Amino acid sequence: MTDYGKDILLDKNLQPMIAANGELLLTKNNFAVLQDVCLRLRTVIGTLFYDETFGSRVFYYLKDSNSKQNRMALKTEIARTIKMEDRVDQATVLCRVLQTDSESIEIEAELQISGDSQRYVISVSVSKDTINVGVR
């Protein structure tokens, strides 16, 4: 496995996780990459002053109608965003719509991290006012 370093472990609300002794918990290697991908999907592109290319346009789809065209565009944006992470093997990114109704869309993205044969799954749920992103 390739060493992709360490990062501060974040909870589902993007807050640092802290051990009982008060130290920050860390994530490393592939899990650090997956956390970065999830963070990229949850960040509006252009909002980080130090890296205006970081983020995605997923938030732009919050208020859009749940049409086939918009679902395809959202799926394409999720795949594009994941491929922006240079530690992900771009040829392995595959997105599919899992569930949709009048209020929400759930998309699953499969990917492999460069140098690793394991496939990982990231779930993205978009409703009228929220986006949830997580690793399965």
C-alpha cells in the first residue's frame, strides 16, 4: 500500500475527532484520501482562499428539479470531482443513481485509490436543502 500520509480525522459534521485523553485522532493512507474526497464533494468550488480549484458544484443541484437530465449532470459532477483527486485511479471511478424520488437523489460512486486493488464506495445524497457524503 502506498503511504498517503496522515490527516486529522473529521466526524460527519466536519469537526475534528478527539480522543479521551484530549489528543486529536488521525486518519492515514487510504482513509485520509477517502476523507479528502468526501471533503472535496462537500465544499463549494472556489470557496477556499488558498485553493480555488478545490471543491465541487454539487451544491448547485440542491434546488434543481429531479429530472433525468439533472440526475445525469449531478452524477457527472460527482465523477468529475472525484477524478480531481490525483491519488484516485481515474479509470476506476464509476457513479450510478441508487435511489430517486421527488425530494432527493442518492448516488453511489465506486473508486480505487492508486496503488491499491480494493474498491471503495462513497455515497452522496442530495435533497432540497442538504448534502450528505460518506464512505460505505
